[in-house]
Amino acid sequence: MWQQYNIHLNTIVGNVESDPRGFYRFIKSHCTDAVGITSLKSDGKMLLTDLDKAQCLSDYFGSVFTVKKPAPVSLGVSSFPDMPDILVTNPGVLKLLSSLDTKKSVGPDSISPQVLKEAKHQIAPILTFIYNQSLSSGVMPEDCCTANIFALHKKGPKDLGENY
């Protein structure tokens, strides 16, 4: 068994230049880092539950970022010509689907880039229709306004919300 494992390790290390993803995948699988955010300190209390940690981060981010009300804009007569309507085309959508990076993770729709790329000829007409409907109606589908957001540790102690 150890001999097979050593052969496996030699293969991974030997192919590091041609397959760096395999090497880093192996290294990552042997790391003991916990998944998620460690306990956080807030007002001298340790926050252990996911809900408490999320609220702590939300409070901190809300205190740092401000929403400024835009100044009123006067819409006088423009000296510029009107912009022509935007038309999304099937070949354009196909080109974008073809250029997807299949190594990226799934989005909020839980569809992998690999599936989108492989099924591009079937889904491009549907996406083209949706995009053109959205542009002509001025309404964005609610599902397109969703994103996966996560806290990413930047520097300093991991138990302080301001370090994310």
C-alpha cells in the first residue's frame, strides 16, 4: 500500500509543471484548516454561531460603507444623438459561452461553467431571448440579481470582523 502511495506522490510531484492543479488539490486535501469563519470577538463577547458571526460582519461592513444620495440631475435637452437600441445576438452569446473558464466555481444558479459551455448550442437561443426581453422591457429577472457573497480573511487576527 505504501508503495502505491509513494508512486502516487511521485506522479503528482513529477507532473507539477504540466498539472499544477493536481498538485495544489493534493496539498489542499491535506490541510487541516477549518471551513468557514472562526469564532469572532465583538464587544468583548465570543460569537460562536453562524448567525451571530454573520450579524457581526454585517454590522461592521454597514458601519464602514455609506450610501450617498445622488445629487439631483437636470435632464435638459441633450446635444448628443440618442443611443441606438442594444440587440443581443445568438452568435454573441455563443461566443461568450464558448469562452467560459470551466475551472471556475458555480454561481448562484448552481450551474457549472462546464455544463454551460457543453450545452451552449441548446441554451444560447434561450439566453438571447431573455437578455433581449430584459433590455426591451427595462426589467432584470430577479434571479440575475443574486450573488454568492462570502467573507474573505485579509490580514491580522481571524477573530476580528474588521479583518475580513
